[in-house]
Amino acid sequence: MPSFDIVSQIDAQEVDNAVNNVLKEIETRYDFRGVNTEIVLNKKTNTISLVTGDEMKIKAVKDMMITHFTRRKVDHRSLDFGKVEPTSNAQLKQEIKLKEGIDKDTAKKIVKMIKASKLKVQAAIQDEQVRVTGKKLDDLQAVIALVRDSDLDMPFQFVNMKN
């Protein structure tokens, strides 16, 4: 029976490249001269730590991150910008989480949406992905279109398409 998996993954190498590109851009920008700005990517915890001078710099770095992630073909919706907090040496810090995998609530919404569409397919939650099986490839493609057009604020990939 034809099937595919709905997943939410990010390419770690492309994330690393995007962060390095942001760092290079910060070095060349005039508005960041004389301001100590640190961006540290922690691959184990999937977080990016940002420390910089003021609110305007944080917003500028956020815009650069979104731009460079988009250029590297990594969906910017996988970035979860945390709260901006002051540091001890009169700077601001922000934690940025990289969202990977589909959480239980989102997976349940996807399954509910697929069942509501009345397509002849079955959807099952497996760890951090949703497996969709059906008799017709057209039904599976309709599910892909349905999930792509949904307003769930998360990037999805469709993998392991089997006939």
C-alpha cells in the first residue's frame, strides 16, 4: 500500500552555514562596530545563544537570521525566538530554539485535519512523525497539498514515499 511520512527536520549543516554567514555579516556592518555580539550554535541542544548590545541590534540579528536561513533553504519557522533578557554587563541575551520533530499536539491536529478531509487514507502518529497510507497515490498527494496549505506554523517535509 502506498505511504509517506510527514516530518519536520532541519539540515544541521545548513543551520551551521547560516549562523556563520550571520556572523560574517555582523563583522562587516557599520551599526555593529564596537558592539560585542556573540552568536553560539549548540548542536547538542539545538539552540542558538545570542548576546548583543541593545534591542535594535537584537532585532537586526533576528532579521539577518531569517534572511540567511531562507537563503540556505532552511525554513525560518523552525526558529523559536525566546524572551530577551538583560545580562550582567549591560547587554541583552536571547535564546533561539531550533524546532525539529512534530510534537504530539501538532501531530494530533494533522491527523484530525486528514480525517476531516474525508480522503480514503489512514494517518498514524509515530514518535515525531505522521505516517499516511492509502490505496491511491492521488489521495496521498491531496493530503500533501492539504498539509502544505494548512495554517500550522511549522515547516513540514514529506519523505519515504513508497508505492
